Amino acid sequence: MTTLGHYRAGTSILHRARPGYKLLALIVAIVAVSVFVRSPWQLVPPTVAVVALYVAARIPFRIAIAHLRPALWMLLFIGGFQILVAGWERAAVVCGVLILSIALAALMGLTTRISEMLDAITAFLTPLRRFGVNPERIALLLAMTIRCIPLMFEVITQVSEARKARGLGFSLRSFAVPVIIGTLMTADAMGEALAARGADD
């Protein structure tokens, strides 16, 4: 499982909501959490709200956790850095906001087909065409961004699982090199696929 890009069919109110409204709500929610959460206890209300949304969408707990697990390495690194420079309270806030943002983005992907999301973005940007903006290009860019996030997590997860299977201890070099190589190979494959479809015209 990855953080984004895995739609889970359903009939909940979140599944039936219009993609444009959900995307706008996602942006507003992430900005609000980032701006207004300033202490660990302030994470409680948005956490309860996110859990309630997952329950409303009928997303099993194991799937929700599976979508957050790939971000563990990133959270450990960011949390450790924040503890060193700003203390544990700031680390808890930063990591908490990141977890909530990832959970909300994952919920968006679980309840919305990417094609529907991109159609909503294209429709929203269409009025800007008169100013030289290409809505289809921007939608494609967003699609690539959305798709690259889970691909990155997949590469990291595969490298971590391979190290565990070989019984190897943690080493930054031996972890980073396979991740970089895997990422470059994935990017090269995606570039060839886009070129084959004339996306570089």
C-alpha cells in the first residue's frame, strides 16, 4: 500500500462528494492545521476529525495504517532533527501536522479516482486559458506529482524490506544509494512512457 493513488470503491458520503469540493476541502484543511496547530494538545481535535472521516468513508483501520507506514522514515528523520533544534513539543507538532496531512491526502486518494480529481482541476483552471495557461498541462503535472509520491514510498519500502530480508543493519549510504538508483530508474521509465504518448511535444 502507498499513500496516494489507490482508489477504494465505496458508496459513502465522501465517495459521492464532488471531487472539486473534496480537493478544496483538502487544501483548506491542510493549511488550517499547519497554521493553527501550535502545541501538541491542539493536535487532538483535528486527529479526532480525521479518524471520524475515515470511519465515515468506511476505510478499515489496517488500510489507514498501511497508507501511513511508508512515511515512517521521513517522520523519524524530521522528528529527530526537530528535537535537536527546537525540543520535543515542536517535534510533536511538526510530525503530527505531517501525519494528519498525509492521512487527509491518503483519504482523498482512497475516495476519489485520480481521473475525476484531474477533471475537476482542469475545469477549475479553464478560465485561465485566456491568459495563456494550459489546464491540461497543469493537470498532467499534478497527476505526475500525485503518482510520484506513492512511487517514492514504494521504492523506500522495497529497499527497507530488502535490507530486513538480508539481515543488514541501518547504514545511511547503503540505504540512500539504492533509493536514489530506484528513483532515477522509475523517473526514466515514466519519462519514456510520456514521450511515447507525445507528452513532450
